[in-house]
Amino acid sequence: MIEVKNLKKHFIAKNSMLGDEKELVHAVNGIDFQIHQGKTLGLVGESGSGKSTTGRLVLRLLEPSSGSIYLDGRDISTISNRDFRKLRKELQMVFQNPYSALDYKMTIEDILVQPLQIHKIVQPLEYRKEVYRLLDLVGLDKGSARKFPHEFSGGQRQRIGIARALSTKPRFIVCDEPVSALDVSVQSQILNLTMDLQKEFGLSYLFIAHDLHVIRHVSDDVAVMYLGKIVENGTAGKIFKSPRHPYTKALLAAVPGQKERVSEDRRRLHGEIPSAIRMPAGCAFHTRCPYAMKICSEEIPILKNHEGREVACHLYGR
Ligand code: SF4
């Protein structure tokens, strides 16, 4: 349903230390992936890996520097804003922060009616009935419609965010860290809700998270991102049972409670992710990789098939 080919996003940043000199930020650096109807691709990586930029590019909230985004085989990265507006209702987003994503001056009814009006989803006489239906879908009662966002807990606000995303009857939703701002106790309720809605409506998700617990819970396929590139991708079963890329192994080793099950060679992640302005030569992970060899700082590894998944690492496929 969604296919992304060689997608890149480079930002120009001013370097205050160097006066007016401009530098290029390689936020997304040539990535490919597919998301099938009714399936979830989990996109995981540390902060600064380019995950959220990827989500925004797919929805054209940001214009790509190059590359293509296909929806049902049609390239939507080059169509005019006017034509894209017609598709907008099919592609929605659930934001990370349920506190700031809702306008505090609007009632929940007004928040949910807005997309119904813009995209002409139902007749005006049916707005209220549709608002109640959306609230019911996300487990909130009709009385919620009259309230304001501040009257709800974080989990309830995220339910409202999901209801708003569903209001246009989308087929594809980017969920950008939708539970990271919530208490652990309510995270699984929201995750289960997104999965129930997926089954009911055949939704496809790009699910962005830094937390592997979350990714494991929801994903059919997983793509691991590091400094703007996908370094490993495959089915969730393969990635979690037998990760191959040293970065994937390190992310898994950092999951609490996972320690006993990880083999010794899955080392913990040390140091910080490098700047996307001054990218390391060769493999971007070589500055932190416990397996780095001479070739790693000289040659960029490309994604290659290895044991039923793709991995970009000189340890494999040589
Ligand atoms: Fe480590 Fe080299 Fe593989 Fe990069 S290519 S992940 S540095 S072994």
C-alpha cells in the first residue's frame, strides 16, 4: 500500500560558530520500505535517527529532498498540493504529545467536527452522531464531547487524538511515539486500542518508537534506523529472535528484563549518536560499534539479504 524508495531529506542549518556558513543536515539519507494493507511497520531507533522526519515525509508534512513515496502504486511525492489535499484524509497522524496536540480552547466535539467539516466526511446534521461514534470507538462516553482537553488524563487525551485521526476514515496512520508521554500503566491500553482499530478497519500503520517493548507489541515488520538510514529490516519475529546488525543487538540488549536472554556478544550501546551534519565516513555506526573493522570506516555498507532479512553491515554478505 505504501512504498518508499530512496527517500532523502536534507535540511540547511546555519552554523553560528562559523558566521553565515551553511551546513547540510542529513536527516533521512536514502531509505526504502513497504507497508502492506492492514499491517504495521515499526520504525525504531534512538532520538536523532530520523524516524519522526520519515513519518512527516510520508505524510508530506515535509517535502522530501529526493526519492519517491507511493500510495497504491501512485507516486504522491510529486503530485501538486491541490491533488494531495484530496488524498490527505486517507493519511493521518497520531502525535507524540497528547497534551499539546489538542487545542485547549476547543471542546472535544469541536476538535472532532473540524476534520469532518474540512473533508466533508458527513452532512452537518450528522456531526454530533459521528462525534459520539468516534468517542465510542476509542472507549470514551458521549459526555466527553462537551468537555475541554484539560479535563482528561494523558491516556484519555491520546484516545481523543486517535479519534481525531480516525474521523476522516483513513487507511494509513503514522503513529509518532504515541505512548512515550504516557504512564506505563496506560501505554498498553492505548497500544491495544490501536491494534483493535487496525483489525476493525484494516488500517496500516507506520509506528515510530524508540522503545523496543512498544515496537515488539505492535509490529508485523520492523525497520531499525540509525543516522538517517535503515540498517536492518525484516519481520518482527526475525528481528527480535535473531537480530544481526550490531546496532539492533545493542538496542535489544538495552531493554530491561532482556539481559538474561541476550547472548554475550550483544554489547550495550555506548556514546552518543553522532551529528547528522558531520556524518562519520564509511558505516555511520563504526564510531560506536564493538565489531568495527578497517573497512567499516572506509566503505558504506549497503542493505543485503541475510537469513531472511536485510542488514547493512560488513560482517555479513562479504
Ligand atoms: Fe559495525 Fe562495521 Fe557492521 Fe558498521 S559495518 S555495524 S562498524 S561491523
